[in-house]
Amino acid sequence: MNMNSNIDNYEKNLVQNQEDLWRIFRIMAEFVEGFEKMSSIKPSVAVFGSARTKPNHNSYKMTVEVSKELTKKGFGIITGGGPGIMEAANKGAKESNGSSTGVNIELPNEQGSNIFVDRDKLLTFRYFFVRKVMFFKYSQGFVILPGGFGTIDELFEILTLVQTGKTKKVPIVVMGVEYWKPLMNWIKDYMAKFKYIEDFDMNLFKLTDDPKQAAEIIYQFHKGKKIIPNF
């Protein structure tokens, strides 16, 4: 390798280092904006699920109903702000005159926000990990509907945070029994059986298809308690 090549590589590394330094400031700015806005919303429940779910699907209808039930209990709704299950949850909140927050993400194929998010409660993030912090810090409960890799990632991350004590215990309700039952059986029959989790870890979540029961689980968990951010 000649001297010119060494100089070229050095300059490329220098540019990369400078870009990384500026990236730190972008990340900090997202955290500051997110904390500022999310700290002002009322106690809310996060709803996760597929962006691909259509309005005529049972999961969409179930999501609208559980969102309405949660709103009746005094909770706001937080979603990723996009289509599908997110739209259904924000729709339920909006139709019940509840707080409807959207925590959106920039994607190569931009998903945009659904029309049911309160405009003053819409945030858009560049970084997934910053967005996740907002969900997990400011949500007083979690309702998980059927979804793909992203939904499963969100489910297992909140379970891990609670299991390891990195966040305080929060109610986690999984809806769509037919969809989730095989996964839950696998967790019980393999993870628990081989002692990769404890038997009592199965109590970290509840499984139901009843919107009223789902809302009641979350309401009863917080009844009489002071509600503060999770960490």
C-alpha cells in the first residue's frame, strides 16, 4: 500500500468520525424533544401490532374496541402512529374523545401518520432505539395485537425489561389468542421446561380476546397507585 492510499484511508476515517460525532447530537436532540413532549401527555397505554392489518380484519375491530375501553378507564393511547393496528388504536381513542399519541418512525418507504393521531401529540423519530425508549418509559401498560417481526420484538423487549428489573412492573396484555397461542405454548413447553425462564415469568403477561377484560386488567393494576414514568 502506497502513501497516497494511506492518506486516502485516513481522510475517509476522519470524515466517518466527524459524521459519528454529529450523529450523537442528532440522537441527543431526539431524546430531548421526545422527553419534553411525552412527559406532558396523560397516563397512556401503548398498543402494538401489524401495520398491515386491514379495517375489515377482526384484529383491527378488536383494537378499536380495546382502545375505547381503555379511554373509558381514563387512559390515553400511544401507538407508532402508522396504519393497521396503530390506526385502529388511535381511531378508538379519537372516537372516545381520548388522548391519541403517535410515535412515528422515518422509514425508506415512508409510512406517514394516520389521521386519528392528535396533531399536537405526533412525534417522528429517525432512530428506532430512541422511539422505543419513549414507548417503554411513558406507557403505563401494553396491549399486543397480532403482528410480525417488529411486534414480536416489542413484546419480547418489554417482557425482558420487566423480567430483569430494568423497568418497573407494568401490565402486559396479549390479544389475538388464536394467533399467539402457539408461541405462548412454545415459551411454556420449551423456554420454561428447559429453565431458560422461570415458571413465574409466564405471569408477566395475560392472554385474552375480551377488550373489556384487557382494559380492566390494566385499570386494576394501577388502581389506587401513583402513576409515574417507568424509569
